[in-house]
Amino acid sequence: MTERTEGEVRAVLPTDLVIRVNVTLTNDPCALCGEPTDPTGIDLYLLADKPALVCHACGFLHAPALVRLLDLASAANTFVRAEYEMSGVQADEKHS
């Protein structure tokens, strides 16, 4: 892991961050600060040579609107799972 200076962190623009589906749930360090991330399946990434996970705190600092969208998606997912659970349907069950 490389050390990042304060100037490098400030150089990140909101357009450098994107929301992507994370198909491999890993606990990779944040691309900006090096702290552990908490991937949920739909995560914030830094677009660079190779997309890298960004933690909630850094995302909120550099692109608060995107982090709020992720929070809204998480809340909606929790609500839908609770509704499925109350009706007795498996939330991860695939219907053909």
C-alpha cells in the first residue's frame, strides 16, 4: 500500500468516483485513505487505471451525493428484505 499525501486526497473530484456493483465482497483498503472498507455489493469506486474501493468517509468528503444515494439504496434494500420476510418469501430466492 502506498502512502498518500493530503494534497493527493484533495485532488479527487466528485466525477472521479462512481457507484458500481461489487461482485467480489472483499475488505480491501480504501483507495484514498487506506482504512478498511465495508463493501455491501453496491459500492463507491475511484476510477483510475484500475477501479478501487473507496470508504464511506472519503466518499462523503469527495462526493456526498453519491454516498447519499448508496445510503438510500441500502435503506430500500433493508425495507424490501423486511417486507419479504414478513410475507414469508425468501429475499434471495430466484423465481423462474
